[in-house]
Amino acid sequence: MRDRKALIERAFAHYKLATLDTYLELYHPQATLHFLPPGLPQGREGSRLRDVLLLTAFPDGKVVFEDWVIEGDRYAARFRFDGTHRGEFMGVPPTHRRVSVTGLTIFRFEGDQVVERWSEMNYLGLLQALGVFPFPH
């Protein structure tokens, strides 16, 4: 079994539209992904559909892992998503603003593939950075 943390980091180095298939190899084809919006299928295909939407809106989007907690088959990480809003996102036309939002994710492995993942990202902060919602005073 290879170093799973390194597998995750290598996969996310390919988190771009042009190399999305390489990134998606991290996941078992039928992985359960608890972060997908309602209506999307589970597994690699659901991730692909969600990731294409996000990377079309933020084509230079990049995930940076900042902290890790590893316990058995679960790898938890605090991450940051950085990108420039160049395409429609959740009905918001491109603003060309740079965003940086944080999140938490947990990967559960079987062998060298993720079979289950939970993620929470600060979408309210993202929409505030795009100017959709004002920051409270």
C-alpha cells in the first residue's frame, strides 16, 4: 500500500479541467461522496460533474492542504481553495475576483482508493467574496 497522503496530494496536483481524469483516479468508481449537491450521482461521475462546474467557474482553482490528521483508514485535512471567478458560479456571472476559502475534508480509504469522503467548504464566504452577500458589520 502506497503513502495515502501522497496519493491525495498527487491527485490534487491534477485538479484542473485538462487533467481531471487523473485526479478522479483517486476515487473508487462507486465511492460515496457526502459533499455532492442533491441530484448528482455518487462516485467518480458525480465528482466529475461537480468538479467541472467548479473548475469552469474558477479555471485556475487550486486546493492547498494545510493540516492533516490521520487515523487508520481516515485522512482528515484542513484545506484552502484559491481561484479567480472567470465563469458562472451558482447563477453568479464572472466577477474576475480572486477568492480564498477554507474547508475541511475526510477521506476514507480501502486499499489505494477513496471509498468515502465528507467535505465542508465555506460557500457563504465564497459568495461574500464574490459580492453576492454583504459582509456583516
